[in-house]
Amino acid sequence: MKSLIKGFVVLFVIFIAAFYGIIFRNSGAAGSEVQQIRNWQVTWTDRLDPNPSKGWLEGLDGWTSVSAGEESPVKPDKGMVQWIKITLPQITENSQVVLIDKIYGKHITVSLDGAKVFESQRKFNFSINSVLVPVSSHNSGQTLYIGVSSTTNTIGIFDPIRIGNNQELIKSFVRGNITDLILGSTLIFIAVIMLFCSVFLKYVNMPMWFSLCAVIFSSGLLVLTYSPFVFWLFDYTTAGRILVVMFDLALFILLPSFIFFFEKIFGPGYFALIRRSRKVFVVFSALCMLLLLANELSGNRYYDVYKLITTQFAGYLIIAQFLILAGILTVYVAKGNKEALIFLAGVLSFTLLSAGELIWYYYYDGYYKLFLWKLGIVCFLTSLIIILGRRFAENHRQVVEYSKQLEMFNNELQRSEKMEIISELAASVAHEVRNPLQVTRGFLQLLVEKQQNSDKVYLSMALEELDRASAIITDFLTFAKPEGGKVTTLNVLEEFIHIEGILIPLANLQGGKITVHIPKNLYVRGNSSKFKQAFINIIKNSIEALRGEGDIQIWSYEENDDVVIHIKDNGEGMDEEVLARLGEPYFSNKTKGTGLGLMVTFRIIEVMNGQIHFTSKKGAGTEVVIRFPSVQVEEYAMG
């Protein structure tokens, strides 16, 4: 899934670099062959005659000179029609074309030397048009009349008019506008691919995935249907009307999808503001869709009401929503949330680019084609994809961590079950066998007293084996029921003084020594005899591991409310395979060992709520670290 997200990001970069590369590489592609008309004249009439005569056109008066890039004349009255008069320059070649990139109006008619050469009358509300008028050398000095009507105050031409070679100028025009088609199609393509990829997702990830898919799809549809180039390609009533409807539908889908994605990332928010906002926008979008349907079925009769709600009211609602989201994001960023920082960066890039363009748009009274907001959408969608990728990566990490914990839990469960079975078996065997052994030992002792010296040796050996069997049974009982005995507060130093006294003779026989450094104020809870038994087992193993002269160091301290006890020797040590099997039932690397000693030790420490950890290296010795919950001195004194 991470590779899929990376693929989407790479696809974004490739396409964005491609079409922006086309723009920057081919800007001014027509070069010196292109002539520009930067001055023309305008006048106003009360109607637009689609087939004006040459005499009527030449009889118009009240012409005002206008230059490209300057403030356009204000429309005198709502129903007035603007007429534009352009004097063509000297044209030296045939197959030339007059290109007007953007002319604002719903009904446009173009006449050249009194003959109509172009007309566009839209029945839908999209007022940006592109006009191409073929001309040749014999049209030099002739007058081009353009009549424009519009339902808004934005009307006429604002940018320079270009005249050049037909093929080259059309190529330049297509290159300059194809980016919208590429970007919109790319976003829609990515959304469709994501939709197909959703079959590989688990249910828990689907809501977030589908919401992002809807955001990307609706963004691509917005870019595609906003472009004048698409309307130029399909400039007839049915297709144009469909494009306008698709633009509105994309906007109605985008807003609730975006807030739903935001909610899935950051939760319902403070006072459930995000969740409530999402519900508000779902209801608002549903209302807008119903109004859209009613307006289309009525032949645009309710357009004024529809525009009021879907443009002005929606604008205020969107601004309020973005302020809420920005406030929540700022709080999360202040708390160090990385996803909030990425999200905020995407939102800011889109907001700053769009806000800057809107300022420029209103500065020129609507005579400005918005395009930077598309780059802002790309940055914003990229941030959403990065967040989704991070979320999937985090989910994958949690699944791996959960799998490890589940494996550990299963291993611990199996170990517990084994220990339970062994405990029950040990208790049963010990109780059934111990009494016959004691009776047998008694009879053997009587025989020892009556027999001659030659037979006493064998009888003594039999008694020793019986004692060893009894010791094993005692270990079984201790393993099966380690909680037996009185539990008190133990002074660790005092306990080790007794342990040291018992084991020093054995250590001396092995040529080793025991060094103990334990403070006086360390206390733990447990049974004294079991505590001694556990540590005698550990230290005896260290003594037996010594090679000739050796040293066993024992020290203790308190750390994080725990008493920590270290036992370290410089004996023969163990390899990793032996170390991993310590505490297993019946495992021992001694010739006559049963493995019960460490089993008993592990159970005693477990019952005392302690932890034991072995580290060892073959030929370098072994260190054992045991931790017990500490008991405060005051508690011991009160007891």
C-alpha cells in the first residue's frame, strides 16, 4: 500500500511537470510572426442584432477607445449590449487567424466587413469564450465588429488580440489551454484507479480511502469543467449545459467529502465541531443538488435563487468552515501533530494561491482567468495523499506490532498451559511417591544398623539415592505450590547474609569466592525460605560454572520503585541456544541435572511479582538480574 501511495505522488509530479513544462517551454511559441492588437473601440446599444448590416454597424456612434490591460468601460445598464470595433492591421500572408483568447459574454456575434463570420449563443451560464476568425491579406485595414451581450457586468475583451499564422497560432492556443485538460483528466484517472484498488483494502480503511477518492475525483472534475478550453471544444447547448451541471455537482461532492476525510484523520474535534460541520455540509449539498435539479427541469427559471444559495450563501459557509478547520489544525500543530502540520501546509498553499488570485480577479473587475488555484489543488491533494500514506504505514506498523504481541501472548499461554500441566502432575506424583519413599528409607536405616561393614556401603548408597529422590520430590512440590509459607517483609541484606553463610564453603571448595555489596535499606515482600531457595539455586549454578579460581559478585540497589539484584560470575558461560532454554521443564546442561532447580527459581520469583533476566557469553561468564517490587522502610517499620 505504501508503494501505491508513492506511485500516486510520482504520477502527480510527472503530470504537473509535464504540462507546466509545456506552458513554459512554448510560451510565445508563435514568436515574431504574431501581431498584437492592443487598442480598440467600444460602444453600447440596447439590443444585439445577430445579423447586422454593414450600414447599421458603420452608423453606430459613441465609440470609446480602450487599451488592453486597462480598466474596462462600465456597463451603462443591465440589459445593454457592447459593440467592439477593431481595425485590422496590414496582413502580408494568407491563412492567418485573429485569436481572441478570452471574451466575456453569453451571446457573441462577429462581422468582418459587414459579413457575419462567427456566432455563439449559449443557453447556459458560462461567460468565458474563445474566438478564432480566419483572415487573409485582402482583409488588411478592414473593420472587425464584435457584438457581446452578458447577464453580468463582466463583458467584452480585456487581453491583447493576436493575429498570426493559422496553424501556429492554433497550436499556441491549444498548448496554452491543454493543461486544464491534462490536470483534470489526471486527477479523475487517479481517482478511478484508487476506486479499483479499494478491493484490496480492509473495511477499516475504506471510509478514509473512498472520501479521498471523492475529493480527488471532484477536484479533477472542477478543473476540467472550469476550463474555457473545454467549452471551446464542445461549444453547443447540450454539451455546455452538461459541463456546467458537472461543475456544480463536483463542488457539491467536494465539500462534504473533504470534511469527512478531515474527520477520519483528526476525529470529531473539539465540541464535535468537525462532525457537526460535516452533517451541515451533507444537508447543504443535498439541498443544492435538489435546487440544481429543479432549476434544470424548469429551464433555468429558478437560476437567481439557485445562484444566491449555491454561490453567495455557500461562499460564506465555506469561509466559516475553513476558519473552523484552520483553528483546529493550529491547535493540533501546536501540540506537535505531524499530520496536522502536513494538512495545514496543503491548506495554506491552496488558500494563499486562491486568495491571491481572487484579489487579482476582483482588482480587474472579473477580467482575469483564474489558474493558480489549480496548482493549489495539486499541493493540497498531495498533502492529503501523504497523510493517507502515513496513516496506512502507521496501521501497518501497528499490525506488525500486534502480531508480535500476539505471538508473545501465544507463547506465554502455551508456557502457562505447560506449567499448569506439570504443576498438577508434580503435585500428584509428589504426594503419591513421597510416603512410600519415607517408609523405604526407614527400613533401610534399620538394616544399616544391623548389617556388617561390608554391606553398609551399599545400603548407604541406597539411602543417598533415596535422599536425592526426596529432594527432587521437594522441588516438584515447591514448583507446584510455590506460594506456600508465610509471606513477610524481607530485608534483602539479612537474607543474603544467611545465603552467603550457606554457600561460601561450597564456593571455597571450587576455588572461588563470593563478594556481596547490598545496602541495609532494601526490602521486598515474600517467603524467607522460598527467597533463599531461589537465590541458592542461582548462586549454586554460578559456583558450579567456575573454572578453578573464580569470582561471584552480588550487588543490589533500588531503581524506579524496584529492588534490583545482580549476580555475576566469570565462569564458563552459556551459548545462545542454552540461554534461550533456561527454565524449560527438564532441561539441564549438567550430567545429573533435572532442570527442576531453575524451574523452581522462576516460579518463586514469578509468585513474588519479580522478573528475572539472564545474559551470558560462552567463556566470559553469566550475569543474572532479578527485579522485585520495593517495599518502603516506613511500611516495614509500621509492620
